[in-house]
Amino acid sequence: MTTETSTSEAPASTPENIDRAVQRVRSEQRRATQLLAGGPKCRRLSALYEHEARLWTLLTLHTPRGIYQHAAIEAECAARARAREYAELARQWAAHTDAREEHAP
């Protein structure tokens, strides 16, 4: 006679859930890099990096002070900087496209 043992897993902690969400966002970033081009690519990447920055902000709220919290803050700042860079590239792309359309015959 076999007995089944139920192995109930403990629910994931908030930092674990945030880590999974960051991994999903980074996967979307890689996909956007491969599948999109031009202005749409820049806009999508800007939004994804901003989303990643918000996740890092959330993680800092659930991380004890110390080196891990400092690392989360650094990651948040880096993601926010990338979001701004891609937003600027999207604006430049749109301006370039608009200028090209004005000069088209």
C-alpha cells in the first residue's frame, strides 16, 4: 500500500514574487529587442525599463537595510536611466520620421 504525502509548499515571499516579475520583464525586454524596430521598439523598451524600476522600488520596501537594499536601489536607478534613454530615442525617432515625411514628394 502506498501513501501519498502532500508536500505543500510555503507561499512565495514578496521578494521572491518581485524577483519572478523582474525576470518576466527582462524576458519581455529581450523579446522587444529582437522583434521590434525603430520608434515602437524604443517606446516599448522605455515602458518595460520603467516597469522594472518600479519593481526594484517595491523590492527596496521589502528588503532589510544593508547591502541588498543598496543593490536594489542601484538597480532601480539603472533601470530608470535606461527608461529615460529609450524615451529620448523614441522622441528622436518620431522627430526624424516627421521631418522625413515633411520632405517627401
